[in-house]
Amino acid sequence: MTTKAAILIADDHEVNRRLLDRILSPHGFLTLHASNGKEAVDAALAHAPAVILMDIRMPIMDGLEALLALRQYERTRHIPVIAITAFATHDQLKPIADAGFDAVVTKPIDVEGLLGLVRRHIPGLPA
């Protein structure tokens, strides 16, 4: 199934970007990549992806700062941003959830759960 929906993957580790690409591409998603929060904001402004998968810990601009920047622009404020993090405890996840992400996914990633979550955030796709 080809969706043609673009997903921006923002993670400073290339192996994580490739892994997410391997999860999403076979399901028809087009993927864009950013290696830090600033690149993610720039790519989102340029391409207006359907969903952004955002790592929290990144250089130059972290995921929380990037989310705040994205919410300031008319072009990007509506884009669902899903946090991807290795943080797992309630105390670590609470500030992420409180920041306004549309969802939070913890590593290691549940592939089917991630695919369902991405689909739910793109209008017109079956969940």
C-alpha cells in the first residue's frame, strides 16, 4: 500500500533513522531525515510532513526545543509530533508528555504499535 504520506524522522543517531525508515518505507511512507532539532524544524517548514518522529536528546536543538519552535509557525503547528525516547520511567516521561507532544513512544520500539500510531495521526489512513 502506497500512502505517499511523508514522515520526518529526527534523530541524531543514523542507525535509529535507518531503523525507523525500514519500519515505515515498506508501508508506503516517504521518509525525510534530520540529525538534530534545528534540521527537523527547517525540514518541517520546507516539506510540511504528515507526521514528525522526534528524538528527545539531540545536539544543537533538542526535541523539546524543536517542538516549541514547530508550534510557533502556522505551517507546522498542526503537524503531529511523536516523541521517540529511551526514557522509560514516569518521572522521565512526564515532562515529555507535558511538553505537548501528540504521543510518546519508548525505545525499544514496538513496530506494530508505532505503525498504528502513525496511521492514527494521518487523516484518511486506516489505523
